[in-house]
Amino acid sequence: EVQLLESGGGLVQPGGSLRLSCAASGFTFSSYAMNWVRQAPGKGLEWVSVMSGSGSSTYYADSVKGRFTISRDNSKNTLYLQMNSLRAEDTAVYYCAKKSGYFDLWGRGTLVTVSS
Amino acid sequence: EIVLTQSPGTLSLSPGERATLSCRASQSVSSSYLAWYQQKLGQAPRLLIYGATSRATGIPDRFSGSASGTDFTLTISRLEPEDFVVYYCQQYSSSPITFGQGTKVEIK
């Protein structure tokens, strides 16, 4: 079955760190760029970051640049998002999404709550 | 950054009616690099339309997309009960990728 499954979310204090994972199955993971997209509670969608299939190229939204790092392990079919210096405004459901450009497959998301 | 403005914010219609959702871009979206997504409550978004007019795999033909300059439209020809949810447009013409704020289609 073609799917993405995120994990690693939880409650963290402001200034803390968290690492999200996204396990992919059912397709050739290394052939596709992968993204992180987030959605604050009751709000719209915000693209966060993208990494190319090979891992050679990465891009970030200005809101997370310098704090978040995207990475992937193609041998494990897994995408990661290392989140440092977390702020209250980073509270959101984080989705991983497949493909460069438009996103044809999404995971169910993992909730990150930044609060003291 | 390309800003996408969706209208209306909420659309109140009855099952069987036609829904017309608008997405206006603040600047040119090259090669119609615009997508539409449907999001049900508590679920991840689902791709409906890409390239402004192409339906994604498995999407019913009652969903269609069109483009005219910086104006994009999602049309649902006959609303089914499961269509009363939220819809987002997204541009992937230039970085950063941006989304519209969403249109909620509710039962009148």
C-alpha cells in the first residue's frame, strides 16, 4: 500500500527541540522530492520545507529557516524534520507530502504543541 | 511571494447544486502550476486538481478546474454530501510554495 506515516510529535517547551519522522512505503522513495507542510489549529496550510530525492537540494520557508533541518535516509525510506528553538507559533499538525510541486500523497500528520 | 486569495470564505449550497470556488494569484502563475486540495475535518488534504485543469487519480469527474490569467476556478458540478468540506488552492510556480486561505463549502 502506498502510504506515508508521520511520528515524533508531542508537547515541547518553548526553545526546545523535536525530531519528526515520516516513513514511506509502496513507492520508490528515493525517486521523489519530499516535503513537510504544517497546519496550525483551525488554520490553513503552510509549506515548511522540501528535499530532493537524492538529498542534494533543500529549501525552507522563511519562518523556519535556521531553526529546522530537513533530511532523509533513502535506505530506510524515511524523511525527517529536526526542529530546534521551537516557538509557540510552531504549534501545528505536521504533514509529510510526496512530490515536488503539487503533493499527490500526504501522511495523516503528527501534532506538535509548543507550550510551557 | 505569490499570495493566493480564495473567495468566498464560505459557500452555502444544497446537495445537487453547482459550486464555483475562486482562487486569485497576486502575480502570474507560470505554466498554470496551480493545484486544488480537499480537506475533510481531521484528515490530511487530498489532491483534486493539478496543472490548473488536470484531475488527480481517482477524482470524480464532477470536479473540474479552469484558469484565466491569474484567476483560477474549481467547479463542482453537482454537490454530493461528502463534498461539504474545505478546499485549498496552492501554487508551485515559484518559491516559496503558497496556499490560499481556504473555502468552506457548507450545507445551506
